[in-house]
Amino acid sequence: MAYREKLYKIVFESDTRAGKLFDVWLLWLILVSITITILDSVPNINSTLKLQFYLAEWFFTILFSVEYLLRIFISPKPFRYIFSFWGFIDLLAILPTFFSLFFYGYHYLLVVRIFRLLRVFRILKLARFNREARILLDALKASSYKIGIFFSAVLTIVVLMGTIMYVVESGENGFSSIPQSIYWAIITITTVGYGDIVPHTVLGKFISSFAMLIGYAIIAVPTGIITVEVGKSTNKKQKCPMCNKLAPTSANYCSYCGTKLNQNSHERDS
């Protein structure tokens, strides 16, 4: 089945001119479809171009559905593609339109197609960006336990502070329940401050001031944790297979003997 192999190289890879052209056209189609979905939510534009938007929406959905089925057909391992990250995103890009036949408003979820634009990194062969993305993901994984403990502590503070404010304000001034008071604590600690719930008592104002000061520390802590882990990932070394000397993971060649490094990494990026 030589034609399936040819189609696979065009659709799944971007090493050839045809493959790169296919991906570029696909990106433009995704951009146009997202733009139409966004404009469709504007009442003045929607009232004028409602039919055109509806037809365009189905045109793109049918087009992306054919592309999705084509990817399944030409893939050597169809189920591997279907249950992969990209397979899931490609399916999400077409489902909202079909759901909108039964449920109003679901077609606006077509903006999930924006995730498909991440393919631009594969098209442009930006191996460096892929490496940096891996460093960031490794840092997030390494710091996930610390961040989890930190957010548990924040949740405890928020619940405690919300409960105290409910008691201090005597259930008035917007603090009508503990959940409502917890909502106030969250928007205050995150320094959002919508202003829809405001304490009126002296003690309540003092507690809210304290909560705002805590908010700055809460923003800084996870940033610091992730920054440290990124620094650790960046400073990792790799061993040269020829001279056994250590070199940065970003190095392509050994600075001691000139041996090519990162061969496996480049193969993954291509």
C-alpha cells in the first residue's frame, strides 16, 4: 500500500514539501475557523451573517472530520493515534458542531481548535522550543508534590479565613454563608478584589488587609518552587559516549573531543 505510506508522510510528517504545505494550509484553516467561531458570538455580526457562519462552521467541521478519518485510515496503528494527545485534540475539534444539533451553544466550544495550532512547532522544526518545553514539563513534574502541599495549605487558609469572616461580619454585608465568605477569601488572597463583597466592621477590614498581604506571598511561593526546578533541569549534564566528559544537555557536540551529542533527542524532535 505505497499510496498509504505517501499519504502518511504528507499528513503526519513535515519533512517533505508536500507535508509542510499540507500542515501550513491546515493551520490557516484552523485560524479561519476559530476566527469565525469568535465572531459568531458577537450579537451584531451574528444577526447579519448568521447563515454564512452556520454554513462555514459545517464546512470546516466536515473538512476536519474527513482529515480525522484520513489520519485513522493511513495510520499504521490507528488506535495509538486515536488515544494519543493529538488524536484526542483532533476529535475535540469536530465534536462541538455535532453536539450543537442537540444542545444550544456547544458550537462555541470549537475554539478548542486553537490547541491544534501547537503543530506549528512541528512544522517549523523548532527543536530548541521542544527541548525548552521538555525542561519546563520536567520542572513542573518535579515540583508537583511541593506545589500540591502548598495549595493544600492555601485551601486550609482560605476555608479558615472565610469562616472567621462569616462569624466577624455576623452573616451580613454579603457574607451570607460560609461558602460565600470562602469565595471572598479566594478573590482577596489572589488580589483580584471584585468588590462585590466588602467587610464593614473594623475587625473584618483588618483581616482583609492581612489576607491581601498573604496574597503576595502566595503568588511568589509557587513561582519560586518552579524556578528552582527549572534551574536544576537546565543545569543537568550529559556524558559524552566517547571521552566520558560531562557537557550541558543543550550541547550538540562534546567540547573536549568533538563527538556528536543528543542524537536521540534530535530524533525525537524531528
